[in-house]
Amino acid sequence: MDTDDLTEMADRTIILANEATDVLKCELGVLCGRFETEDEFLAGVLEYLAKLAGAPEEYLDYWGLRDDAGVSAFAGKLDAVRRHPQAAVRIKGTERRRLACVGGCAAMTGWKPILPKEPS
């Protein structure tokens, strides 16, 4: 799958990854090419991010980013990145596409779509 084929919602995961590190953004973009569907991509991203969350120091050291990113700051940003695909996988692909369209229209009209609530 190409990143151009992702819905806005799934693509937002890659954009959010850039807030953690630009390397992570690139990795998720490349990861997209390993999957045939968006659902598979999101599941793969969640698996990869879970591995990183288990060893953020190793990841930062591998890429020489510990001094730039800081472990606790990176872990917090990584957690924020993980929440996005976790929410996206609960929404069917066709619905993700519709919400992206509605969300784009919302910018022009001021109307905000009602998104599913997080489970408690």
C-alpha cells in the first residue's frame, strides 16, 4: 500500500509520528509499503509502536537521538502517537473515509463531526 492511499485519519498517524521524531515518521511511511490494506497498516503500526514503547531508550540510542529527544519526552510523544491508530482501528475503513470528507468540509462550514467516544 502507498501512503497516498491512506485515509486522512490513517495518514494523520504518520504526521503525529513526526512530532516524536522525524525518523519515526519516515519509518511509518516505509512500513506502509509492507501492507495491502489500511487496516493491516494500522495494526502493523500499533505492533511496532508497542515494541518501541517497551524500549524507548534503545530506539533513541540506535538512532542517536537520546540527547535531542530525551527519553521521557519521547515516551510521552510516543504514547500520543499510539492513541491515534488505536482510535482509528475502531472505525471501519469506509467510515474513516467518510469522516475525513466530513472533517474537510467542517473546516469550511465550522461543523464538527461526532466521533466515537473512547471506551471507558
